[in-house]
Amino acid sequence: MNATEDRDPAETAYFVAAEVVHGPPADPVLAKTPFCSVGCAGVGVYQLTHSISASEEGAAFVLRHHDRPVGCVATSAGRMWLVRTLAFHELPTYG
């Protein structure tokens, strides 16, 4: 598969977001750059998952769910983070 085959035909922008799903609350984290496809955003999921793991001294893994990579981090502070790829229209609004 080449880069053009991996692109979304609707040209949707994809974002990588992390949020605490268990434990002490923390602000959600959004990767700084949008991606052109779910495949490209997978790199961002790996990077953000491992970044949170390193900064919060946790254990991390990345799996696939419904053809999208999903990261999970369990930290020494008792937080569990979920890191996932979201299309622009799937982004939650906070506030």
C-alpha cells in the first residue's frame, strides 16, 4: 500500500487524543499535528502513548480496535490513559 492508497477519500483530518479513563483526573492531551489518515495517525498514537508512559512512569501498550490503533498507559500515580485516533468530527468539546 502506498501513501495515496492510505489516505481517506473524504480528506478528513485525524487527530491523536489521550484522556484519563480511570484514576486521578488530568487534562486531556491532544497531539500537536493532524494526520491525513488513520494509518498515519497510528505513528502519533505510538508516540503519544510512549511519551505519557515515560513522563508519568507507567507501562504502555498499543493494540488495534476496529482498524484503529489504541494506546493504553497505566501509571505509577494510578491513572489509566486511553490514547486513540479521532476524525475531526469525532473530537469531543470540552467546557
